[in-house]
Amino acid sequence: DPKLDAVDTLLAALPAGNYKLVVEAAREVGGREVVSVPFTWPATKAQQLRAAGSSELGEITLDLKP
């Protein structure tokens, strides 16, 4: 899948450090919610990190593999 190849290329070039995966949901007429999942890159061990919204978003899962 070309889209996944592009993501892999971007992640390979990402400098080591602390980051946040941020997911936002916003309705035109209604609620807005932002959920963030902090992580350290590059991954040194397999991890499954989670965060959940309270109204607009359900659970967000980030799977990291070294």
C-alpha cells in the first residue's frame, strides 16, 4: 500500500524524542474533542498505548514496535 510506505518513510526520518499522537473530532454543529497519546520515538520495545475520549471519540490505540 503506497500510503503505508509513505508513513514508514516519514517515521524513519523522525528524530528521536518525545511526541504526541493527537486525534481531533469536531462537528460542524456540535461538540469538539481532542485526545492525545504521548510516546517516545524510536520505540525500544513493543508497546500498546491508549487514550480515550469522553464524548466525541472512543478509545485511541497506538501500537509501537521496535
